[in-house]
Amino acid sequence: MENKDRCVMCGVETPYDVSTHVDYRYNYVDGIGQMCANCHRKGSNPIEHVSIPKEYIHLFPNDMELGGAVRQFYNQHYK
């Protein structure tokens, strides 16, 4: 009997033997590993992004000032 691979997120046993090639598995993520269906589904939600003008990087060289400017931009354009 072979060892079953475990989900890299929650540790639950998956239906796949450790020796099963990744091309024959569902929910395997390159660079991360095997995930259970539940964790894979949770991780498939799109990540939201906020875009700021790239000149902000030059206008606000201080990280704290940049953070404040980004928050202000977000409040003006995304709320």
C-alpha cells in the first residue's frame, strides 16, 4: 500500500499516491504542491489589484509618503 499525498495547505490526505505523477492529478499546483479540492477552490478566487500611476514611485520616494499617497488614491478612485 502506497502513502497518500497530503494537501500542502491543510494537511488532509488526498486521493493520490505520493508516486503518482503530477500530470495525472487534479489540484496540483506547480511550485506549491498537491492541494485538496477544497483548498484549491478557495485559492482559485481572483486576487484584487489596485493600479496607481507609476509616477507615484518617483513622486513619493519615501515609503511612508508613498503608502499615504496610495491610500489617498484608493479612497478617491475605488471607494
